[in-house]
Amino acid sequence: MKKIIILSFIALLACNQKSKVSVLEAPIACGQCMFELDSEEGCSLAVKVLDKPYFVDGFGIDDFGDAHDEKTGFCNVVRTAKIKGVIENDRFVASSIIMVD
């Protein structure tokens, strides 16, 4: 019984673990339009960390200009940004996003 409790506690900790992301240059765009994410409706900001896309919390898709702009909009172009934050519950919780291009 003691082993089951310990294993359950370890599994619980592993599921709630956060992955901290230091400043990293990463692709950033609309999750639905450019990264083929489908767990949300409408256009939402997303970043790719180690080739896996995550929706972003803390910043909106129009915070860096019109998302549907033909040349710079996140729904039409994948751009590059320096990002900082944590991956939590399969989402990127951003503390900083600085556009590189």
C-alpha cells in the first residue's frame, strides 16, 4: 500500500510539472492558420518550442499588429521572436515576447 501511495504522488508531481523556457528564439504565428492546431476556435497566438506548437497565454495575436496583415500578420506569416516563459498544462505561459523580424 505504501508503494502505491508513493507512486501515485510521483505521478501527480510529474503531471503538474512546469517546463521553464529561458530566452529562446522561436517561430511564432497563428496556431490554427500556420501550425495546424485545432483545440481552439478562431485565431490564437502560438509558438513552437522544440518543434512542438503551444498556444500562448499572456499575449494576444493582435498585440504585435494586425494578425491578418498580408506581409506581417501571424495568420499569413511565421515570424521569429525571442520568448521567455513556462510550458504549463500544454500551453506556453509567456512572460516576455520580443519580435526579432
